[in-house]
Amino acid sequence: MLNHNCDYTPYEGMELTGYPVIVISNGEVVAKNGRPVGSVGRGRFIPRGKSSLIPE
């Protein structure tokens, strides 16, 4: 039920006692009742280096 753009999540298999019903980013509703509702093209990619926690 999670919306993410990769094939894994650290939350896989976790049991929840609650679930967010709305997500607001910079004053704009971007998700409501588990569905993305933000504007198309909203946001930007922020490149990051490789995590130091992952062995090479």
C-alpha cells in the first residue's frame, strides 16, 4: 500500500496501528487517503552519493 518508486522498502512487513490520511508539503496537499494528489511535475530530484553504511 506504500507509494514508492523502488522495489524495496524498510517498512515491508511491519504492522501499523495507524496510517496517515493526508500528507502536506510546503502547504500543498500531495497525498490524501493513500493516493497521490499533488501537481504533475512537482518536486525535484536531489542527487546523493552512495551511503557510507553500505559496504562496497
